[in-house]
Amino acid sequence: MSSIAGESLLQQLNWRYATKKFDATKKISPADWAVLEQALILTASSYGLQPWKFIIVTDPALKAKLRPASWNQSQVEDCSHLVVFTAKQDITEADLDRFLARTAEVRGTTVESLAGYKGYMLGDLVKGPRHAVIHEWAARQTYIAMGNLLTSAALLGIDACPFEGIEPAKYDEILGLKGSGYATISACPVGYRAEDDKYATAPKVRFEAKDVVDHR
């Protein structure tokens, strides 16, 4: 199995930044977007449950509607693809059954053989104390997906700007999410930086390793 060289990985992570200004004339190719979409799908999640839905907005009219609900940030309109991260508002036994049916299908086994796993998840997520904060739990999972998107995009030389500077309730309304069982958590415009974005060449500010990494 081939792998990317460590130097190349760090080079791309140093190259990426929270893009403040996108070139609205540049669009991500269908081939590259297909890769990023699969990267989102392949994101790790607790129990493998994938308690999310990724809404990909490319329609200019819809992006224009979302901009006022995004603190009027221009990236929402100028990006190629706007990824909206939504999380399930509840986790029920039916959700577990759906996931286990898919597991059995993909791995060529039976749902009955997964009964123990279901019982473990049921006791934790549906009947356990975690259920009282289950939407918050699901929301945290979406940040794993966002991080995966940022790194994947950087490796392809594609820019992104993660932000929470949005009004989730208004996003839900504009995107028709009310009653869907999902709610907006955050968003991430993806595309290509504008040549005159001064932040592209600004030195990256990070604490030294000794301040944030503790070896024990």
C-alpha cells in the first residue's frame, strides 16, 4: 500500500489556511469533488454510526440566501462548494437497526450475529445517560468529518475555510431541515483562494510543541 511522504503531508498542512477570500471563477472539478465527497463518507465516527448528513450547496441562488445567515461572510457565495455539516437530533433503536442492517449487508453476515453490539450501543446511546445529551454527542462527531475534509482538501491542493460563524436555526429553515431529524452544526466553504487574499502568505501562528504536546 503506497503512502504519502511525511514531508509532503506537512508541506500541505503548512500550505492550507482558513481561506478568507475565494476566487469565485474557479470551480472544483467533478473528479476532485468526488474524491472529497468520498473522504467525507469515509470519516471515522463513534461506533461507526455516522450520525450526520452533509449538505453540499453549489446553487448560486441558495448560497446567496445563506450568506446573510453566515454573518455575511463572502466565502459562502464565492466558494465552489459549500459543505453544511448537520447532526442527528436524536438516536433511536431504529437508527441502530438501520446501521446494523447495513453492516450485515456490507460484511456478509447476519443482523442476529450483531445482537451483542446492538445491546452495547442501546445501553449507551438510547437507554443510557448519554442519551440526555445525544444531539451534542452527534454534533461532536461532525467535527471529525470537518477535520477530515480540511486535510483531504489540502492534500489535493484545494482550499477551505471552516467556520461556526453562522446562524444554525436560519440554515435549518433555508435548507428545509425542520422535521428532518437533522440540525445544522457548522459549515465549510471549499474552493480555490483568490490571488489577492493577503492571509494566504501570512505566517502560520502555532504554539511550540512543548506548549501543546505532553509526552508521558
